[in-house]
Amino acid sequence: MHILVVSGHGLFRTAIARHIAALDPGYTVVEAGDVDNAVHTLARVPALDLVLLHEPGLGPAWHAAIDGLRGVDPDTRILLLGDSPDPATARQAICHGADGYLPGTETADIMPHVFALVAAGGCYVPPEILDCSDVARETAPAPHKGANGRLSPRRQQVLDQLAAGYSNKQIAHNLGLAEGTVKMHVLAVLRHLGAANRTQAVSRARSLGLIEA
């Protein structure tokens, strides 16, 4: 797996890159110190499987990093690394286009599992954040500016399930996912379509030809 670590904190960036590389001999880790370098690296190394954005090391620029990376490759898998299990930051990350949020309070042994999940098209948010995050209160997220309005294959599956009228629990069963993961995918689909709720998302998806009318 090829992983890009992006942080303006040089000592932390190098330390976390070395730590990740030591987790699995199959990991190849490269570094970028800012948004421009991250975008350039993605364009130069198209085989990247995952981008890890260090939120404290980028500050508000992590939003621009996601936008820039999506501009190069809309299917780029992006994981935001924060300091603490903060529900507000996790929601912002998912709404802005990240594929997961990993707080620095997590133990190192979970990282390979999280990386594999996100790289495979899943979405990771710690259970304790899901428990206190009311995703249903998210309203009218800004639409994602992906290429031709495309969703990732997994999120297209979730959208198809929404169109069929299935609940999150049913979708989780049908797709073999954790219910918390389904919640994050649903939120991402709403954000992608600029929809305030599931019904509006399905309606907009039909008008865009993303699902059959």
C-alpha cells in the first residue's frame, strides 16, 4: 500500500511516516509538507492508495488539501488525522469529502485496519464519535465537485440501497458493513448531492441519472 502523509509539522510528519512504514513491510510511505506538495505528489505518484492529512499540522488548510487532491483524482482516498475524538471535526471532515477521521488518541494497532478499510472504499469514524454525533442533523451540505458527479463504487451501492427504501440497518446487512460505516457513507452521499435528507438525495440522484428513475 502506498501512503502519503501530509503535515506542516516536520518532526511529526517524519515520525508518523516512519512509524507507519514499520507497521507493515508492504507499506511505502511518502511525505508532503503542505497542500501544494501534496497535490504535486499525487499527480506524480498516481499509485497512491491513501492520503493521511494531519489536521493540526495543516490547520484550516486541510480543507484546501482535500479540494486540491480531489481536483487531481476525485477517487483519492483521504483520511484526516486529528488530535482528539472530536465529533464536530469528524462531521466537518466527512462533509468536506474525507473518507474517515482518525483521532490521535487511537492505539497504533488499529491503524492497519483503518488504512485497509478506507483504501478499500470504506469510511472510518471511531464508535465513540458515532455514538455522540447526530448525523441526521446535518443539513444542506455543500455538493462534492467530483468528476461528472460520480460517486465511489461503495457509495453508489449505498445510494442504490437508499433508492430502494432500505434503512441503515438493512443496508449494513445487505452490504456486509457496520451500521456506523453506513451512516458515514449516507452522510457522504448527502454531501455529494447537496441534499438535506435521504428523500432529497434520491430525487437529485434520479435527476442526475445516478440511479434509474
